[in-house]
Amino acid sequence: MREIIGGFSESGRYYAEIGVNGKVNVWDTSAGDLRHTYSPSGHLNTSVTCITWVQTDNTDILCIGTQKGYVEFYNVASGSIQSKVNVQSKAIKSIYRLGQHLYIGSDDGYVVKFDLKTNKLEAKMKVGKMCAVAVLPDGKMLTASREIKLWNFPSGELVHKFTGHKNEIHSLHIIEADKCYLLSSARDRFINIWSLSDLKPDPLASLVAEDNISSVYVHNMRNNITVTVTTESGTLHVFEHILNGCVAHPLKPHGTLQIAVDNIKDEETIQMPIICSKIYDSAVYVAYGTRPFLAFENIKLQKLNKCTFIARQDPRKSKSVVGNHIINPNITDSKCIELKNSRSSNLPLETRLQNMSEEIENTVQTKGESIVHLLIQGLRSNDKSLLESALFVKDERTIDNTVSRLPLQSIIMLVRKLIRLSQDRTLVSSVSAKWLSAVLRIHSSLLLANPDVLETFLPLENVLSTRLNNFEQLGLLEFKLKAVVDSLNFDKRDKEKEQDALLVYNDSDDEDKRTTDEEALLTYNESNSEDQSTSDEEEAMDIDLNGDDHPSILR
């Protein structure tokens, strides 16, 4: 189930929602009829982008923002447009009412202040990209996209930033108690509560649902708040919290409600999705069913425990259609019963809640679930920054967890994107290889069943063959470089061994002794050399006196 853009009127008599075709559908909650379907003038060129309810003179007025930058005021009772305002900007992203003023945020990054009594534009300020707008009683303004910014309006001074959501934030709720608080939600499982008085960087508390959140409503009673949340799976969660300080761990729902089709015993139990909710006094008002056949019912909050299951007749069977009008619903009252073994899925709700608590403790699991939606959004929009933030992760468990949770229609888109990234530089191609390995390991059967699998993977085969052709030469080059480096290191070590000592120390006694010995040895050698020369001369003289070889003088 998609994110809900709409909700109940302030009186609770009507429920409005933007359809997938860009038109506004309005139901009468007392009868359960689809009363109005409205599209702006020139619907083929424009569509409705956001809506909000205001009440003037006990009359419910629907403020409709269009893609062309207009805000139209639709009177549901009369079924006519009372007035129209040209904001002179691009598509309207968010409308927030405070007193007699409307604060209108547009897609070009401007916020306009509009006076409902005088029908005049009073101020305009540039804040940048936004998905939601809210205004504090003191006049400061909040805008949200991936982060929440607090501004001084209309001076444009940035006061503070709150960061804590990974996806784009789609709803902001101001809570006025002893202090001022902010409740924010994105398209994930978490809701954060911030302190606007202390401007602390971290949220005071976090609420966690079992599935991605589609709509949120906040009821404030002094410092006690009650938050109702509908999820994409069609489950209603009710949280109760006292704003009295920081909470370290995420808060679980106080009560959970699911609605199933009241069938015959032998038939399989089918869940009817709960679409939206609002709190009146001590009861929660819910809208459930399949569009355009919706039913509305009040359920006491005291009846909701941690696991509540009720059976209701399918509105599609309890209403008969005549032309374009829906006749009155027939909803039988049923008591709340605890869910035991009857559910649309195979696991009971207790087991799912227990698994949810284990996932909260496992940070990698939670991270993987959040990356799924970020990756899908990046693939559909082809946004480079979104894809980089989703794909450039190092943890293999996170990659496996993300790939296993991807919808089937996104697998082929991811594979083609990864194959294109594999042709990039080394760092990007290594990231692509990790993701491709996980996709092939987890979704091999799906890929083999695709008739275009050969055409899809042909570019990857060419990239791999090109890089493998150079692998042998690169390996040989690496071996030679390693041998050269080892040789240089060996020569360096030999030179270090042949170096002279930096310091030589000789003892004084040894030096004197060595000097005396050297002098004695020198004297001995000199005397030996003199004796040797004397003996040689005498021997030569003996040979001359006594020898016969010399001639005689007398003849």
C-alpha cells in the first residue's frame, strides 16, 4: 500500500484522498459513500499534488494544491470551488494552516504565507528543496526533505538542523505541551520525536512499527500523546508515550489492530487493509477496505491490546453500485477478539512481533530494510546521489539483506545498472561485483526464468573477457615488479651490514698494554733484522777468502 496523501476532515464527516490518477476522491464517512471525485481544470495537463483540510464557519473546506502552482478551495458540502490562488510557482508540495494563515511550500523551494481572511499573499521565502512544511506558534518554520530545518520566517535565517531519517520525510506534526515538540515520519518503520525548545541534535524518543508507515495521526493531551500509525501491510498501531525525557530504546506499539473479511469457516482468512486513522476523544476512527469501496468505524482505544483482530464484512459485498453512486454500507458490529491462529499469513502476529524485536536489536537487519527503499527510489529516478548512498556499503550482510528484500520487478533494473557500473573505474567496478555476486546467488532462479537473460548479461561478458585477457600480462608484470623490489631490499640490507660502527670503545689498561707489547715486538724485529744482515755479510766474506773459484794473483 502506497503512502497516504489525505485524511479525515476536522469534523470527521468526510475522508479525502488523492488517487493514483491525480484526482481527489471524497467519501462521506457516515454513509460510506464516495460522494465526490474532483480534478483541476485542464486535468490532462495538471494533477493534484497535495491536500489538507481547514474548517471555516463550521464548514469543511478542502485545500487542493496542483501541479501548476495553484491552490483551490473546494467546498465539499456544495461540491464547488469557492476560490483559487495562484502562488506563481511550480507544483505545490505541502500546505500547513496556523490560525488564519496558510503556509504553502512549492517544488521550486519557496514557501508562501497566505491570509485566509484577506485572500492575499503576505510573504515569500526561499528555503530549498522540501517535502513537508510546519509552523510553530512563535512564527518559526520547519521544512523537511532528507533533513529537518528550522527557520526564522520570513527573514530566511537558518536556526537549526535535525538529522535522523535516511528517506525523505513526508509528515511533520507540532506537539504543544509544557515544551514544544516535533514528530516526524518518513517512508520507513520509524517515527522520531524531537525537542524544539532545547534543540537537541538527537531525537528524544523513537517509535517503531512492524512495516513501513503510510499515515500518522497525533493526539495530544498535555504531555501525554497518543499516536496512531497505519502501515503498508494494512495494520494499525497505537502508541502511547509521556513526554518527560529521553528514551534510549525504540518504543513498541501499545495496541495493534487488524481487520479481516468475515467469511465462512472453511474459507481462507483475508485481511482488509486499514488505510487511515484519526482519534476522537477515547476512540480511533479508521477507514478500511479496497478503494473505492471503503468503510469507516469507531473503535474504542481501551479495546485494543497488543494483538487485536476483528472480523468485518467486505464493503465490496455489502454495497451495491447503481451508476456512479454507492448505496449505504452494511457493517455489522463485532467484538474485538485476540488473534491466535487466524491470519492472512502463515505466522501469527505474536511471532511477527517477536521477530520485529529481534530485528530492532540487529542493526544490520534494520539498515538493510532501510536501504531497500532508498535503492528502489534511486533505480526509479536514476538519481546518482541516491544510488551511491545505497550501493556504496561494505558490509556483506547488509548487501545480502537488501537484495533478498528487493521486489522482483526491481531485480532486472538493478542488474542492468550494476552491469553499467562494472565498466567504470576500479572502485566502482569492485562495488558492482559485490552486488552482482549477491544477486546471482540469491535470485539465480528468477534470472534464469527471464527470457532476455542472455541479452542482459552480454555486456558483462564482454567486460569480463576484456579484463581477463590482460590478467596474464598484469600478473607477469606484478611478479617482475615484486622481484625488483625484493632485490632492492636485499641490497639495502647488505649495505646496512657493511657500514662502519658508529662508536668504538677501548679500555685504557688494554690500550697501554697493547702499546708496550707493540714496542717490544718492534724492537725484537729490528734486532733480528740487524743480526741477519751481519751474518749474511760474514758468510759472503768467508766465501771470498776460502773459495777456489777466484783467480790467483801469483803465477
